[in-house]
Amino acid sequence: SSRANYALVVIAFAIFAIYVIALPYIGFRIATFVFLLAMPLALQPAHGDRRRWILVIVVALVATVAIYVAFDSYLQVLLPLGRWTSF
């Protein structure tokens, strides 16, 4: 029988809350990249596994760019620019 890991649920919600709060300050592109980087590493830490770090970074970068292009260019949805970064 598997045990529920409530700590991971709390961590995931905390990361998402920080993402939502950070969006207007650092903008969609940076906040999304950091969110997509933090979430998998928080749920399954890499512990020095270089291949896993590279995979997580590449997936976070590609997903951020793909989401941005899809919403900004094709769907013409205005995504937040950061007050602090203008990016």
C-alpha cells in the first residue's frame, strides 16, 4: 500500500503560488521557466545527476518557448511582462 506524501503536495502548491505571485514582477517567460525547472526538481530531486539536470533544463526551456510562441503569436494572448524585467 502506498502512503500519501502530503509534504510533496504542499511543496507543489507552494511552488505554484510563488509562480502566480511572481508573474507580474518577473514576467511570463522567466516565471514559467523557473516554475518548470523547480517543479520536477522538487518532486524528484536530481541529487547531482548531471543528465537529469540537463534534461530538466532543456525541457523547461523548450516548453517555455513553445508555450510563449503558441499563446503570444498564434493565439494572440497577452502574457504578462515583468514590472521589474520588462521581459
